[in-house]
Amino acid sequence: MQKVETTVRLTKPVHAIILILFIFYSLIMIKLLFIRGSSYRWPDYNYNIVPFHTIKSLIYHRHAYNTDAWVKNLFGNIVLFIPLGVCLPILSRRLFRAVRCLAAIILLLFLVEIIQLVTKVGSFDIDDIILNAIGAGIGLAFIKLPRSG
């Protein structure tokens, strides 16, 4: 039996609403990721290229972090990117295939981290890419769930 992958069919008004919401989401993410106060600027280039280093530190040494920082770093990095995994495959038929969509998302996340590193408005952290991709993957899974009826 051959698996047939269908795209999400939307009326033009619904598609326009989703596009507007995605633009609004993108502007919020630009603000959160790049437009920050001077307290987020690093004097040097900070980076982590060791997968799970930051995640393990946050989990194993959670007592050293205040709850707000701990939750934002672990769960915020997941939850904030769920809409990306939902919207991209809906708005672009080319990105409806899971592998293609996740590859595009990971490339986008890598570029975000590079920009943060170069502009010193954050740091490059491979764990952010991992957590953000998990969030986008959750959103993508929501779109890909089999529809009954």
C-alpha cells in the first residue's frame, strides 16, 4: 500500500489569516531574538558547539538557576517555535514534507544563532537549535497527525 501525503487545503481567507498571524509571530520573534536591551549584549563572542552541554547544565544544576531562567531556557526555547512548525508547511506546499520542512527550519535556526553571535545580541548555542527544532517538530507533528473523517 502506497502512502499518499496530502497538503492542507485552506480557503483564501483562512490562508490570508494564517499568513497575517505568521507575520505577527515573526515580528515578535525578531524582537525577542535580536532587539534587546544592552544587558543582553555580550562583550565577547559566546558560543556552545557541544550538543546537550547547556541542556545538561540546566537540568543537573537547576538549583543554581532561578526558576524563571530555567523554565525560559528549556521550555521557552521549545514552546516559542511550535508555531513555526505549524505555519511553514501550511503556507508553503514545498515545506509540507516533514524532512524538507525540518531541514529548512534547522537552517533558519542556524542562521538566527549565527546572527546572534556576530551581532553579540546573544550567543551561538547548538542546544538552542536542538530545543527550537524540537518545538518546531511538535508543531509539524500537529499538522501531520492523521485526520479522521
